[in-house]
Amino acid sequence: MGGSSLGEKKHINVSQVLNLLWKLISYDLLFTWERSSQLMHSDVKVICSVPFKWTPETWPPEREKPESRSVSSLLASLDALSNKSHQPNPEDRNTSPDTTVWHPFPGRVLARSFNKNIPKGGWASYPSPEQCALQMVNALLKEASKDTIVEITKIEDLKHCNVICTLVNYFLPHTFAVDVILDDRWAVNVALKTFDALLFITTSFSCDDLLQGDLQAVCAYVCFVCMAGLKYKQNRSVVNYFKQLTFKIEVAVSRLKIFSSEKLEPNQSAEKYDLQLKVIEMKNELQWLKKSYDLERCQKWVKHARKVQKKTKDIIQQKIKDRFEIVVVPR
């Protein structure tokens, strides 16, 4: 009896922990889905407008912090939590008499405005985490494939070579020749390892996990790729936008030298004034960019991505030689 009771208790604890982990992943999927349109925008200025971070800002010191909960009380509430939907209930949030407006994710409202699919009902009416994952994957595939639109109907289709390789091409363009690459386990594993190297992780995740993993496990992987991958894309956009602003400022300053003469025509004076305002505006934006992002870290990540892409291309090239290289045999 004692052994059976202990085994049952252990089983309940494991299911509670797994349920909690899935709820955390579900939150990240919904959060990334609402931000994905801003991060996938074609304009680098829009991409850089709101830094993408999933760790909220620290609580303001002048505002009373909510009471901390013990581990035992947290575990005791898991059963009740598991019976609720994946969306947070507004009534469960801690209220404070302080009227100070605090935003854990500054700029989130602006970032959400680029996603036209966000329902008006808030998180309670958001798509399911599985649907959010599927929609993000299809959006990435559509942007990466351009001429030949690749679209999947279920998230399990990620196991196909053309799908996972096209996802890699979104973040590292022209890495895989999807039209000619063979649909085999080797190519899928190379694509997965490319993601590992690009996003700075070490994992044993392979083609077998995509084939045998359940829906929640695959969604968890999609969540990681979208969050970290879109973070990389924003870092790359920061580097490109910094170069654009620096070049435009240099051009504008060189043009201002033309108007160095004291005597200017009325139209030249107006043009000079507009140009001076534009330079000030761009310098302010450049200063904001340096303040909001770690530019050195962004540049290092972009350089690292180039090395990862080159290594993957070398692996593919060597494999092509091993498979198809023609050897001339003497008659």
C-alpha cells in the first residue's frame, strides 16, 4: 500500500510540473505571436522601434511589491491552475492602491499595433498556443520562400526537410538550396544544428525528436526558435539601421558644407534649415539606438551568424562531393 501510494504521489507531481512547464511555454508562444509582426516587418526602423525582451522590467522601488509566495503554496495551487485555460485571468492579478502606471514591457502597445490579427478581446480570445506556433511558422515560411510559398497545415510538418531548411533561410538567407536538396534525415539534422549554432545552444535535439515528439514538445521547440531567432533578426536590423543612420548623417553633413557661405538665397536658407533639423533628428535617433541596444553585442552576433552560415555551406558542399563527385576511371 505504501509503495503504491508513493508511486501515485510521484506521478501526480510529475504531471503537475509538466503542466506548469507547458503553461509557461504557452505564455511565451502567445507573447511572441503578438510581437511577431513587428519583428518580421520589412522596415528596419520598425523592427528596432521596440526592443524585444521577454524578461519584464524590474518592479519600481517606490511601488509596493506583491507578497512573495512560498514554494509549497505555489505547488499547492498547481492543481487549480491546471483546470484553467491557458489565458491569464485579469481577476487573478495583484492590485495595488498605488495609481502609478507601470509597464513591465515598455513599448508593448506600439509593438502590438503592427499585428492586425490580434483580437479585441485580449488574451482570452487569442488563438491557442498550437495555433500561434503554426501561424508564426507559416509567416516565416512565406517570407523566406517568396516565389514558391511553402505552407504547412499542422506543426508536425516541421519534420520535412524543405520546411525546416526554409526556416533556416529566413534567418540566414541562401543557406540551403531548398529546391534541389534531398528530403532526408541528414539535411534536417544539419538544419537543426545550424539553429543550435546560430542561437548559442547545445542540444541533442534531432530529426528523431521531430518525428517522435508529441505536439507540445514540437511547439516548445518552435517557441524557442521564434523567440531567439527573432531576437537575432532584431540585433541584425540594429546593426543595419546603425550603418544607415551613420551614412545618412555623413551625407547630410557634407551637403551642409555647401551652404557654408554667409549669403544664401531664400530657398537655400530653407533647405539648409531643413537639413540641419534632419541631422539633429537622425543624431537623436542614433543616440537612442545606442542607449536601447548593446551595439557591440549585436555586431558580434551578426559576425557569428556569418561564420555559422559559412560552416553549414561547407558541410553541404562536402556532402555533395561525397554523393555526386565524378571520378574518371581509366579504360
